[in-house]
Amino acid sequence: MVKAIWNGAVLAESDQTIVVEGNHYFPPDAINREFFRASSHHTVCHWKGQASYYDIEVDGQVNKNAAWYYPAPSDLARQIAGYVAFWRGVKVETGASAPETAAL
């Protein structure tokens, strides 16, 4: 099982993450939405497309733009459409038995 943790809270948990460029992308139904707030921040990846971001809020503390996803990725990255990845201090823990898909 792969978990994303920040400020003591489990933000996401799944055994079906997709690993792209060293980042675990969690399926949309694996995230605990109570901690996610839409952000107006966007970036562009030359091969995946435009990324949208979430701020993470746990116990009144906010980690701005700490999660990202591709709502409409390029054809090359279509497998991660809507999947969520993390950075900015969010710890991603992998279990030894967690299957990973590194197709991209």
C-alpha cells in the first residue's frame, strides 16, 4: 500500500498508483478529499500537458499547491488523467508489497 502523508494526516492511500518520473500518482478515488482545496495555480509539462493544483489543509495548516493532477492530459499521459501526485513536504510511503505501474 502506498500512502501520502502530511502534517500527520493520510491524504491518499492506494495499491494502484502509477509511477511517472519518480512520482506516485494516486487514483482519484484514493484521495481523502476533506484535505484538498482547489488552487488557481497551473503549470505545463511539455509531454503531459497542463497540470492543475490543490492546496492541502490539515488542522488549520495549509500547504499551497502541494498536490497536482492532469484533468485532460496529452495522449501520451492519458493513463494518469485525474490521478493526483504530491510534493512540497508530503511524504509518500511505499510498502514492500505495493504493486506499481511504471508504464509512463
